[in-house]
Amino acid sequence: SRGFSVVQGMVLGCVLFPLGEGLVIPMMVEFRNRFPNHPLPCLTLTWAPLEATLALTIFGFLRGFADAEGAATMSVTACIADCILRLAATLLVGGMVGALAGFGLSHISALRFRGKQVFTGSPVEAFLIVLGLGLAAFGSARQLPSLVAPGRRLFNEDLLVIMIGSAFSQTASAEVFHGVEKFLASIWVMGSIMLFGMLGSRTKISVFASTGSFLPVMLVGLACRFLGLCIVTFTSSSRRFPRRAILEVLFCFLCTLPRATVQGALGTEPTREEFFSRDGYAGVVARDFIGEGATLYIAFFSIFGSLLLEFFGPPLLKATDSICKKKSKQVSRNAPRVMTTASQLSGSIRNSSSEGRADAIHVDEELASPAGDSCVVDTSTGSDDDFEDDDDYWGSIVVHSAASVIHRRESV
């Protein structure tokens, strides 16, 4: 309804959609300590930085099409080539710098000058060196011009710093990496206070007057996010347990609500670099709309999203964890009977053909439990393609008894 172009709409979506990894990751670390065997906190710890990295990568790609002030006019083909070059240069240089830093810091204590040790090899020292490399890379990336496009940059500065950190974590020794990680976690409390204090200082009260115009954008965005989570969850193996799948969707949806860091980093970029400068007044309206939207997202979702995740996240994890334990106890309780029956049937099942495997194999009552319950091993749940892989086929055994229905994976 506002008449935004495709590029303007994509820039708006790229700024608003990412979750705030600076808010979510500390909560997930806490949840992982409270529920050490639960997979969802670990999944979110992997997913959150990937989503933020994806947003920064897409934003850097869209910057080439945003007609920033001072950028040379280029054709679509030249813009795509420039974006590909910028992405490749960022990944290559960031990976090399991070890999060299990881390797060097892992052996830095061996460096000596006139028989004296130059570096102590402590985690604080490694952290300061990595921090200095990140700041230097960020500042240099803002100054180096593109080789093929006047007025554009050679590197994506945000992605460059992320790539340095990723390469460092892959090449550094476990001692150095965990030392840096532990030290960073210890100072994150102070860092987060400074970060969100700076974000709050740039928030103007007048921006809340635009809440009504942004409410449809928020609702549509949240609805699409929830729908996407439902599609992903119910097309995975979790669909076999609908109640647990619904709880997993709700927990993952709550994890997407806290938003602040990426919105704070990217929300002011269109105004600062004067995106859509060739669109005249429409470009000014689009820049202001994106900046106000980022501010409103920070104001609402950093507070209410964090509170919702804090209050409802642990109960959802506890509910899904109890379902897993309940099923595990049920399987363990029936494990001896299943193993006995399966071992007696292994010879006849392995000699059966693919057609015979697809049929239900009935067991005589003498092979069942002492109580005389009839037991049926049903192998008809798999497809013909599944039978080609013996490990997958022989690992899936469904035992139907008069007492319960047991889903168990076991090697016969």
C-alpha cells in the first residue's frame, strides 16, 4: 500500500526478520544448563548465529542494488558481479585472517625473543588479539573501495568480522577457543548493558506514533514465521508425536521473538548511506519507514519477546523433556521381551524376501511374554526404498502387544 519497490521491501524485510542472537544465546546457555539432555537449546544455539549471519549477508548483497548516495550507476549484471566479488573477497580474506589467528594463538606461547617468552598464552591475551583483529578488519572494510565499482566497498564489514570469528573457532586449539569463549561470556553482561544502553539512547519517543502503521507488518511477519516453523517441524520426524511437535513449534517461535542486535546494527544503515537516493521523496519515505520499523521492533520485541521466552520457555522444555523420558521408560520396561522375541525371529526375517518383509510377521503365543500376550512385529511401516538399506530396515522394529504399542529402534 506504500508503493515500495522490490528492493525497498527486501531491505525492510532483511532488517526486521532476524532474531536477536545477543538476547537469545545467553538464555539458551542457561536453558542448556537446566536441561542438559534436551536438544532444543543446542539447536537454537546453532540456529541463532546462522540466522543473524544470513541477514547480514543478504543485506550486503542488497546494498549493491539500493542506489546509495555516491555509488556509480551500474547495470543489473554489473551489480550482481560486484556483489559476488564482494562476497567472495569477504569470505576469503576473513577465513584466511581467522585461520591464521587461530593457528598463531594456539602456538603463541612458544614464541621467544632472546630466550624469553614473549606472550603468556592466557585466554585474556587471546581474546584481546582476536578483538583487535575484528576491530581492525571492521574499520579497514569501511575504507577499502571496490575494484570494479566506484563508490562501493570491497568487503562486507559485518560479514568479514563474523568470518574471522568462525575461522578462528575452527583452527584454534580447544584450550585457546574455550578460554576465549569463557572470557567473552564473563564480560558479556557489561557489554550487553553498553550495547542496549546505546540502542536506547537513540530511540525517540515520537517513533511510537507509527505503531499503528507497523502493526500489520509485525502480525504478518510473525504469522509467516509461525507457519514456516510448523511446516519444517511437521515435515520432519517430529510429526510422529503431534503433541511434542506442537510444543517444539511454540518454543522455537518464542526464540524468534527477542530482536534487537541486528535491527540496531542495520536499521540506521539506509539513512546513514542514503539508500534509494535516485527514488526522490519515495526513497526518503522508505528510509524513514525502515529506520522507524527497526526502532519499534527493538522497543517491543527486546522487552516482551525476552519476557515471553523467559517465562514460557522452561515450561515448554520441561513438557517436551517429560514426553521423551516417558517414552524412554516405556521402551526400557518392555525391552527384555522385545529383544527375546526379536532374537528368535532374526533368522527367519533375514531370509525373507522384500515382499515378505513388508508383511506383518505373526509370532506364536509361545514366543510371547509369559502372560500369553500375543506379539506382532510389524515391518510394514517402511517403504520399498527403505528395505534397500539394511541398517535402516533392521533398525526399525514396531512391536504390537496387548498391553501397549512400542516404538523401538534396535539392531536384531
